[in-house]
Amino acid sequence: MVDFYQHITANKVKSYVLLVLFLFVVILLGGVLGEAFWGSFEFGIIFAFIFGVVYSLVGWFSGQSMIASVSKAKRIEKKDDPYLWNTVEGLSIAAGIPMPKVYMIEEESMNAFATGRDPGHSLVCVTSGLRKRMNRQELEGVLAHELAHIKNYDIRIMMLTTVLIGVVTLLSDFMLRSFLWGGGRRRSDSGNAGAILVVVALVLAILAPIIAQLMRLAISRKREYLADANGALLTRYPPGLANALRKIRDDHDTLVDSANKATAHLYIENPMRKAKGAVNHLFSTHPDIDDRIKRLEAM
Amino acid sequence: MVDATIIIIVVAVVVALYLILVYNGLIRIKNRVENAWAQIDVQLRRRYDLIPNLVSTVKGYAKHEKELLTQVTRERSNLVGGASMAKKAAASDAITGALKSLFAVAENYPDLKANQNFMQLQEELSGTESKIAYARQFYNDQVMLFNTKLQVFPTNVFGRMLGFSDKEMFETKGAARENVKVEF
């Protein structure tokens, strides 16, 4: 129990540290860019500060909706799926938290995630493939794991990581792609805008590995083991989640089309194609699934 | 003389602070226990409300299952109102058993099984049943936390002085715990 409350406190502290760090980096970048392009360090800082605060507030209050919408998840009501609804409601009672909103992604592969800022403002999302192919105990196991993330405040730090840090990887990917594909055209309209883009793209490229490392620091893998254990405590039936994980492992297809580098760590199992290379290895935020099964079976 | 006074004051303040801490800690868990109990009550009430619909739906199809229906109806009244916790627990368990038999028996009535209303009720009732089980699990966990806190040293010395007493678990005692007989 002590460990559990320490974990929650640690998550809250980490979340605030992340917010402060984010503001600090944004202000610094703003100052540098302001100096470089408008010759005014102060202007850059003020602009960046306003932008950073507004973006943090938006991320804090609507991060979960942002994540739901980039994941193409649709909110469902009780009448859409009474059984899923009842299971989430029952497990919330068991966990002693308010019932989260329920979302579904139309997707054949099996995966699930939860997000939000606290248990009172959270959502749990499953793919329709998972809903269809898991039996009662397995579905309960997966949902209990997600509710444990909610109860532990893992969702807060994970949501902020996605919204504040992960988004940089998206921007970097996007810029790099437009730089590579539209490079020739862009370079020809030799204006200030082109130069800015090149510099920003370069800065992001340099930042990317650091950001990946930051994300890994924020999302320790311990979190998954703890959610497995706390989830099993809710259902009082560890084999449920163990069987679900085994099914997910043997299916090979946990890929979710709408998932990306920023949201991948939210899912119960990696939704991205396993790519090779050092940078991608840094993103391996999911602990070994066999190890998780083994631990559940030992409970 | 002045030194002694200061020491006495410091000790008094420390003891008072400690008592406040103990008191607040106990109140916090006690409220959690009561809130957990309210959750069980909500689900029992839900079940209470659903049963008449089920009875009237089943009646139309399965005339031979009168006994099961009577049993469910009889126990139903104990789910809500001023009944003691043990009585509610016993009634809840008895209904769980009776409903299980009823849904098993329903397999023999294809028309009933295919009835849309019946299917909805079945999902709703089994959903409510697992919610009762979860609420009960949460409640009993909280009660155990509370009672343990109240029983360990040194809280046990002050806890009772401050007017706290052990909470009752939501469980079936004695005879009612026997398995419900299912006849085929």
C-alpha cells in the first residue's frame, strides 16, 4: 500500500516537473529563435512564454480529447455495448474510482489504452478487434489493467508526455518528410520562411534522440508491471490478463493504424511496427510481454 | 520552573497534534468505508428494481417455474430498506443463486430465450451482479483497512477513546452461506 501511494505521488511530482521543463525549453527556444530571426531575444521569450502556457493549459484540460481524436477513437454509450459498459462500470466500482468515459477504435487488431488527467477526467479505449476476440475474463483483465493506470495517475504523466514531448517527434517526422519530399521546391523560393523551416527541422532532428530519452525517463516500464499487478488485484484473477496478453502476443497484430510515436506508449502493447535502428529502439516503452505473462502466472 | 512548563506545553502540543492526525486518518477511511457501502446499496437497489420486470417477463413463458420466481420475489424485499447488513448479504446471495437457476432453466424455453426484453434483462442483471461482487470486494477491503488501522498499536489506544469502533464486513454468516439447492 505504501508503495502504491508513493507511486501516485511520484507520478504527480513528475507531471509538474514535466510541465516546468516544457515551459523552460519552449522559452529558451523562443529566445534563440527570436534573436535569430527578429533580432529580439525578449520578444521571442514573451511570445514563447504565452504560447507555452496556453499550450500547456490546452494539453492539461483537453489532452485526452486530443489523444482520442488523433487515435480515431469514438465515444460509446451504454446502449452501444451494454456488456463492455457494465464491465467498465463494475471494475471502476472495484477500484473505487469514478467511471471513465468509454471509447472504441474500429480496428481489427487487439489493443487498448487509457488516458486523462485524473480519475475524475479520464477515458478508457479498446479496439473493436479486442472487444470481439477476447472472452469475458480476458476483457476484464485488460480493462482492469487500464483502470489501474487511471487509479495510479499513470494516465496524467503519460498524457502530458504525449502532448508536451511526443508532439515534437510528430513535428520532427512531419518536417523531415516535407523537407525530404518537397526539399527542391522549398529551397527554390529562397525566402526567410524557407530558412526558418530548415533551421527548425535541424533543431528538431538534433532534439529527437534527447526527446526519446526524456520520454523513456518519464515512462518507466515499472509502470506496466504495477498496472498488471493492480489490475489482477481488481479482478482477483491474474490468469485473465495473462491469457489476454498471450492472445495478443500470438496474434502478432497489435498494430493500430492511427497510433504514432507520440501515442504508442499509451497502449497495452506496442501498436507500432517494430522498426530497427537506434532511435526506434529508444522508443521501446513496452516491457517484454513474456515476462509480464510469467509474473502474472506467479501471482 | 519555566523549563518544566515549556516541556509540558511541548508534550501537550505534540500529543494533541498526534491525536488530530490519528482522528483525521480514521475519519478519512471511515468515510471511504461508508462511501463503499453506498456503492453496494446502489447496486442492490438496482437489482431490486429489475426483478419485477424479470418476473413478469418470465411468468408469461415459463409457468412451471413458479417456485423459483416466488423465491426471488420473497428475498427481493430484503435487498433495500432498513434490513441489517447481514440480512441484505444473505438476501443478495440467495437471489444470486435463484437467478442462476432461473437463467439455467430458461434454456428450456426457446421462446423466452429469444425474447428481446429477457435478453436485455439478463445482461442487465448479470452486469448488476458482478457490480455487486466488485462493490462488495471494495467495501470489504476498505473495512479491513479500517479495522486493521483501529487494531494496531498505538492507534488502538486512542481510536476507541475517540469513539471509533470496528466495521462489519458485507458477508453471509452461518446457514445462509450454504449452497443454494438447484433442482433439475
